[in-house]
Amino acid sequence: MSVTYKPTIGLEIHAELKTQTKMFCDCLNDASEKHPNVNICSICTGQPGALPTINKQAVEHVLKVGLALGGEVFADKESKFDRKNYFYPDLPKGYQVSQYDQPLVTGGELNKIRLIRIHLEEDAGRLSHSKEDSLVDYNRAGVPLMELVTEPDIKSSAEAASFAKELQLLLRYLGVSDADMEKGHMRLEANISLNMGTKVEVKNINSFKAMEDAIKYELARQEKLLKANKKVSHETRGWNDVKKVTVSQRSKEEAQEYRYFPEPDLPPFDEKSFNIKSIKADVPELPQDKRERFKKEYSLTSKQVDVLVQNMAAAGYFEEAASELGDVKKTNLLFNYFTSDVWGLMKKRSVDINGLNISPAHLAHVIELVADKRITSRIAKNLLLKMHETGLDPSEIIANEEWEQVSDESSLKPLAKQIIKDHPQPVADYKKGKSQSIQFLIGMAMSELGGKADPNVLKGIFEELLKD
């Protein structure tokens, strides 16, 4: 009888919070600082006698995340910080100030995955190794770090990656973290087992793709061991993204091994110190709610909505432009121009949505002009570029450049006759049944008029003239 192995996966996700200063001191929280050991002081480097103070904004950020995810804040009436004791060169105090039995947030849910807790702690420093030596940079030591722990509800590597992506997006919407994985703002760990058996923690996961690969590999490794009647060790393993394997690092620590005890230099605190109602009111429309509303209000597909929702500023820009149109039928045309021509323009000019010199109202005006066939799609591309360069209203630019579409047959027919006369070979090919040859003739006419002619009107004229 064959055994069916069911994956059981839980995630631990750390995110550096956006605050001006570190968690327990006034040193700058500046991830862009390139010089080592600049943003440090006696507190974040663990000097004897240095006394920490709590960064209130960091606490508010975690409360905001918890409220957005439906968690309970201050479930134990008060919260506190604890010392988590372990020794490593990038941990200057010999312990980490974290939270153990009274986290800020308990419970909650995201993507139908239940959360155990969300708590706050301080980050460690950075180690760099070479053949000659190992160096430590404490600039990051003491930076506010949020840790979110899920229940083992996840059943696949794809589901785990989807959860992590949605959390990253939510953190950005809330404005509490940039969650940039390339810069180390967000780090992933997966607790993986089969059939609720021995749990293995996999660390060093620095991308969503790496998360999927690591989970797939670890599940296969554990299944192979179990099928061979071998034991899966309770351990911490690292992910080697080059070799695409997990590597044993150490036996897994239990809570008692960290010798948690309350941080004596920081008093417990409760919700009276925070305006919970104000924090909750500051939670914006969340990604999933925005997806559902955009599909309903703008008749967009799930795929289209996902493209927009990935960037909160872009979604806001689109919505403002769509409100100017007042016609749901034109929102698909708006989506196409916004996500192709406008985004292409931003990439070419190396600007983001905030640096785009085209207002949502002006973009909506362009869409109206295209929909009403007052300008061609080719002219629209040139118009958008000119709008970004000048900031002018599209109508003003069209008038200055004489770009309005030519669509009356009386103006286009003489040109079409001349094109037919000048290009006998495509004409002959068309009459032999090569219908695509007419596109060459239309293109020549469009070129003569600088893209201002209506291609559909031209097609009708050429078809009429070539009947004989």
C-alpha cells in the first residue's frame, strides 16, 4: 500500500520597517548608506550601560499591518519586549530584543492562510566574508524588523509564493515597508514537513522563485528519506540558489534554548499609548478589495486588474483617468494605452508614475480623441511623447502640429489613386489574390500623410478602386 504524502508548510517572513530612526535609538534607519558602521551608537552596538527607548512609529506600523489583516492587537492587554539569547558576530549585544509570549498582533488571515502572530524586533548587522577575513557592518543592527508567522496551512510551493507576494504588496500599500527583496528589506523562511511530521526550517530565501524552488526541493528530499524508511531530522537548512539544493546548517533550536526573558530596560506597554482608531482609519483600500472593485466598476479582466493593482500609484492614476472618461466601454482602451504606450514612455524616460508629465485628465482626453477617431493610434503615440515633454493639453498640441485625423474620402481618394499609379507591383499582387498587399498601399498613404489618415477609410477606398 503506497503512502500519500501531504505537504504542510508554514512561513516566517521578516520585513524591515520604514522609519526615520532605528528601533531603540536615534541612529538613522538608512538602507542606502554604503559606508560601514556609520549609523551606529552605544545603544545599537550593545555597549554596557546604554539604555534603549521604543520607536513608537515602528510599533504603529506593526499594529497597522495587524489591523489590515484582521488580527487582534494587544490580545494580552499589554505587550512587552524580550531578550532572545544567541551568539553570532552580527548580533552585537549577544542577544536580540524581540517579542516572545506577548506579541503585538495575534491571529489574522491573508489569502485564506491563517496567521499565528506578528511581532516586532530589532535586526542584526551584516557579515561579509572573504578568503582573508570576515567583516561586520552594524549599520543595519537595531533596524525595526517585523516578523509575521503563519499557521502551517500552505499546501504547495506556488501557494507559498503567492502568499509572500501578496504580503509584499500589502506592506507597500500600507506604506510601512518597501519590502524590496533585492535590498534585503524582506526575507523569507519556510517551515516544511510531510504529513505533519518532523519540521525542517529553510533559511536564506531571497526571492519568490527561490522560495518555490526551495520548497519543491525540500519536499522531494523529505519524501525520498521517508520512502527509504529514514528519519527526517529536525533542523535548520539553508537554500543554495546556485546548486538549487538545501544544505544542513544546524539542529533546530527550541524556544527554551533562546532563554527568553523580559527585557529589563523596556517597560511593558498597552494600547492606551496608541490611537488604535486612528491607525485603523489610516488603513487604505487593500489590494484584494481594489481588485474586486476594479473588475466591477471598470469591467476589466482579472489579469488586467492584477497588472494595475501591483502598483498603488499606477492604480490611482488609472482610476483618476477612468473617472474623466465617464464611459466604461473606453476603459479597456485606456488600459491598453496606459500599460503599453504610457509605461513604455516612462521606461524610455526613466521616470515613475510620479515623474510622468501627463495628467490623468490629459490621458483621458487622448483616449477620447482616439475613440472618436479624431486622431490615429500612430499620432496618439507621438502625442503622448509631446505631452510628456511639454505638459500641454493634447488639443493644443494637435492644433499646433496639425495632427487631426483625415477621414473624408474626398481628401483621401486622390492620394489613393496616386499610390496605385506609383506602385504597380503590389496592385498586381492584390489582383492576383494576395489580399495582404493592400496593407502596403495603406501604409504608403499613411506615410504620405504623416500617420494622420484613417486606415479604415483608406482600406475602403483602395478596395473600391481596385475592383476593376
